[in-house]
Amino acid sequence: MASSCSSHLPSSIMTLPTQKHLSSVDAVFGNDDLVTEILLRVPAKAVLKLKLVSKKWLSIISPTSFAILHTRRNPHTVSALLLNFSSFFKEPSKHKYVSLDGKSLVYLSYDFLDFDPNNLGCFSTYVSQSCNGLLLCPKWKWCSTERSKPTDYIFNPTTRQFALLPLPPNDGKYFTRIQLVFDPLESPRYRVVCIQFFNSELKIYVYSSETKDWKLSVKLENFDLLSVNFTDGVSWNGAVHWMSPMGNGLSFLLDMECLQTIPRPPLPENWQDKNFRYFGESGGQLHFIGILAGNQNPDDLNMGIVSPDMSHDQSTDQSIVVYSMERGCSKWFAKYCLHMNAIVMAYPEITGDKDLTASPFSAEKWFDLLSFIEGSDEEGALLVMRTSGEIISYSFKNNILKKILSFPLKHATCYAFNYTETLSCV
């Protein structure tokens, strides 16, 4: 029987490639610094799974220092939306993770927010805010014989870690609003701003995750509470900002512990509060979004030129205008415009059976603006809207409308929270 060629080769030559390969692998995985650099480039959820690879990898990933470095290395871009559907208290709220490209959808279980083993039975927890990967989750003790008091959690849905905020000082007479502030590029610590007001008295407390305590930062005796709406604040550029639908705004600067007014967007004289649609932060920018009559252009708006009002002839002759704030908070400028007719032409289902000429304001009722996401140069800006039974997105870069999700609850309330994976500690 003829012998194989390999039988005549020296054993050292036969095993050399394997030995080289193994030695290279050993060299890589035996170098803790090199392994750390590799793991820092892995997405947050995948990193958590890699803890199971070995005890060494577990020891590298587990320390707080790794979580801080991983968060700084990975930009806090929005990868998905956390959607909260509720049907007027007829059934428990439903939560879904949906990717912005509509390619993946995760139905979260009813116990998604049951992260605290001590929060049993008579507590109801919900999501009220998201900030760079962390969620603010209040809870109410519905079955308590005493007056219900909200207690707030800071929750990281990626790591399932949570922290229970101590109640801020309050003698019971003040109305309270809470705002989460977290920018991992500035600090690994988060802060919480508590606004308390009653009659003409205003107090602002700030909680620090570093000191674990509340500090009184502002106290004003004669404050015009009607001048600002403290309901929906937005964290941006080291401050919390509040805007009214008419464009009047106020900022609380955390480091300087003071209040200052925000410039009003360049809105037309006939602007009404029902034209306002959205106020939020994305991509390190502050945005104010509303509807203007006519086919608007950002360059014209920034020069003070507003297209004529033709909405009396056709209700679709309106534009969604996105205003962005300059970094120094000195002025707003129009950045994007989307003509309503473009939406109707690309997505006629949005109008349903409505008469397009019935009312100049009917276009405003065709959708709810859920979120605005300022992506990278490659991805572009994305507008996320809810229509009757569907959630759609519009890409300003590609001028494309895309259906993200269909849902049967046409009359349900839907809230959207930007979702970012992060290893940030709470």
C-alpha cells in the first residue's frame, strides 16, 4: 500500500502552523491590556455576555473603571426606541424595543420594570424619562392608606442595575417635578434636579449620585410660575431647559446654580401653541419642532423670510420645521424643513378618510411626533411619528419614509424614549 506524502514529512513541519496559531492566540488573550482594548470596542450587551468566557474576562469587565472607560469610548448614539403603550388603564402598559431601521422588534415582558425585589404587590413602576442610557422610573404605592407618594428609581436597562432615590426635602405643600441629568462624556456620575413650586415660591434641589444627598441650589420668593412650564424638562449642555409651546424658555445651570432665560425661536407672529410638536435633545443638540403654514425653507427662515400662508386653500401646505439651538445657547436657527405634502404623497395612509380641504389645521392631527434623532453624518437626522395604528420614520438625508411598527391599539397612548446601550453604573 502506498504511503501518504505526509508520513514522510518531519513532525515539526506538520505541527508548526498549529503551534504558530496557538502561540498567536495565547499571546493575544494572555495580554490583559490587549484584551481590555478589544472588549472596549464590543457593544455593551455583548460585553456582559462575554463575562462568561473566563474568570479572567470576568475580572476585566466587572470593575467600575471598565464600565466608565467603555462608556466614554462608545458614543451614546440612539440605537432604538423604548415604546410604552397604554390603553387608558384597561390593561397593564406594554413595552417594546424597536430598532430605528425597523428590522428588529423585542416585545418586553410585563415584568420588565420589576427590577426591585422589594417592590412587590402594591407598587406600579413606569418610565418617565431617558437620558443617555439611564431611565428615570417613578413608582406609586397605590394600595397605601396614606397619601400616595412617588418614589423614583434610576434604572439601567442594559445592566439591570438600579438605585432608589431618597425623597427630596418637602413639607408637603409643594408641587414637584423631577429631571434626570446624565452626560457620560462629562462625568460618570448622574444628577437629578427637583423643582418645587407653590404660589410664587420656587425651590430647586440637586441630587448627586456621588454624594448621595440633595442640595438646595435655588430659592426664589417672588417667581412668576406662569411664565414657564416645568412639566417636560430637557437635559443639555450642563443645564436643564424648559420650553412652553409658545417658545418661551428657562434654563437651570447646574454648575452655576442659577436660572437664565432661553432665547425664543424665530417663530412667526401668528404662531399658536397648537403649532408646537416637540422639544428634546439628540446628538448633543437641543431641538424645538413645530408646524408652519406654507412650504418653508431653512435658509429663508433664518433670514426672516416666511413663505406665504396658503393653508386656507390646502391643508397639506404646511411644513414641519426643526429648530436647533447654538451650543452657547445664544440663538435658535432653522435646520430642517419637511413639507406635509411630501409625507402625504409618500404615505397616503396617513390621512385615512379625512378630507384634506376640510380644515387648515387638519394636517396637525394626522400624526403625533414621538422623537427626533440627530444621527451621525452617515445616518442623518430621523423624525419618528405615530399615525393611526402605525409608527413611521422620515430620513432627512435620504428623504425616505419607512414603517417601523404596526400596532392594533389605535386609540392607545404611546410614549417613546430614546434607548442607548451603556454600562454606566447607577
